[in-house]
Amino acid sequence: MGSKEIIPTEAEINLEKTVRRSIFAISEIKQGEKYSTENIGLRRPDNGMTPKDFKNFLGKTTSKSFKKGEMIQL
């Protein structure tokens, strides 16, 4: 009959980083500029800041410059 417990398969665990998203620069961001929906967005893969942190970034000032497509990491 099977188990009541639902456990992800090894394949699902391996896919986790591929399908989840991180915060990326969607346009060039210069040091001292504020994060906004115009310059940051969510992209794959999940190697950096999680989407739940997205709203926390908005309005904050950058401490370094980011190129378009670069992952945002503190």
C-alpha cells in the first residue's frame, strides 16, 4: 500500500537548485544606487539570495556594482 510519508525522490532533490530562483541584476547597477524592480529580478538557478529576500532589497543602497545578469549576493 505504500507509506503515508511523502519523501522527494533523488531526482527531485537534484532538480531543486535548477528550478528555484535567485535574485539577479536585470540591468547594470552602480555602487551607491538603490535596488528597485527596474534593476533586480528573479532568475534561475538557485545559488544566491532567495525570492523571499526580494522585498527586503528594494530601496536599499548597493555596496558594490553589478553587471547585468550577475547574481546578487551579500
